[in-house]
Amino acid sequence: MEVEALKRPLSIDQLRDGHVYLRPATSLVQTNLFLKVGQMDELFIKVPSELGLEDYWTYAKKAFPDPQDMRAVEESERFERLESTLETLSALKPLTPIGKELVHYLALHKLQHDRLKTQTAVGIPEARFGVLRSTRLRIFYRYEPAMFQARVCGNTLWDMFDFSAFRVAPQWRRFLPAISAQLSALIDSRMLNHIDWNIKNFVFEETAERVFYVDMKPTTLLARQTNEQNLRSIRDYFIA
């Protein structure tokens, strides 16, 4: 299987779904429970953390139902349906010899990205889905599912919030009408149960006054109660 080097300066247009790339020297830091993330030029590189892989096995591959699940697993997301799902995600199919679980993990995130792109309320950064290969002990190859996401310049809603006063910080309040309109439209869309409403997942680009949703995971990995609490915070503080 051909392995490509990532050539700098990096941009999303250089990458393709289903390709294998050499793991760069850039450090990947765990930024949340599910992912390790690194930035190279105009690109974010995201790979699953250990807990992210554990949750994938429990809630995605085995798909054990739980009353606290955010939503039910869709047929196209089931591990048993991977072969038929890859008929529509054909670019990922050549990766199958590396491991079906790896390809299934990528397919779930690709399905989520495609799903999110069907709405226009908020922006969704361009993304590619592939594999990073590294060498262990100079002998063994290690393959990791990787998501490559175009960088969005802006501030997260988390950064815009004054936690000491429990309100949006003064310098950002003039943008609340634009933010409110976009988030309201997203809530009213079919994506309500497909969004992780943590305010760290939303980036506001000031020049265009555009909200971007930058999280990539399917919400089958979320607990309903936590997500509903996060949605209430969105309604209370960012929607007029």
C-alpha cells in the first residue's frame, strides 16, 4: 500500500480520503476525552485517544444500547453493515486490509461529516479521512485512523464567555445577534441530535460573523443528559 509524506505548507486540498500518510513529527496533544490533536499550517490532524478507541468499541462497534444514549445507531453505522456502507464511501474501501475496525471508525466520522454538510445554518470545515503510519522499534508499523480538518481562524464560544460573570464577555456581545440566529437555525434543523453542544465545539469567525461547528464525532458516543445540559447553556447564554 502506497504511503505518502505530508508536504508543507499543508492545506486540506492536498489530501484525499482513503490515503495513508507518514505520521508527522508534530506532537498530537489530547484536547478532550476522545481525540489527540495537532496543528500543521492550515490543517488540524486528529487521531483517537485511548478512551476514544475504548468508546468506539463499546458504543460503535458493539453498539450496546444504553438508555442514556444520545441517539440510536443508524443501520449504515453498524459494524455488520460496513461492507455495504463502503459502497457509498468507496474511497475508504482500499484501507480495509489494514483493519476493518480502523475503516469502520473512519466511516462513522465520514458519515457524520457528510451528514453535517447537508445543513447550512453553521459552517462545517472541509475534512479528509485517512491513516497515519508510524514505525515502532524501527521494525513494526503502526496504523492510526486519522481525520484531517481545515483550520478555522476564530474564537470558540468557550473563549468568548466570561465565567466569573456568567455571561458573554463585553467585547463579544455585539456579535450575539449573528451568533444567536445561526445557532437557532441549527437547533431547528434536523441536526439537533447529531450535534455535541459543548461550547468548545463552536468557533466564531469575526470577519464574516460566521459560526463553525468543528467537532467530528458521531453523537452515538455522547450521553444524552450531558448533551442536553450543554444545549441548555447554549440557549441561556448565546440565543436571544
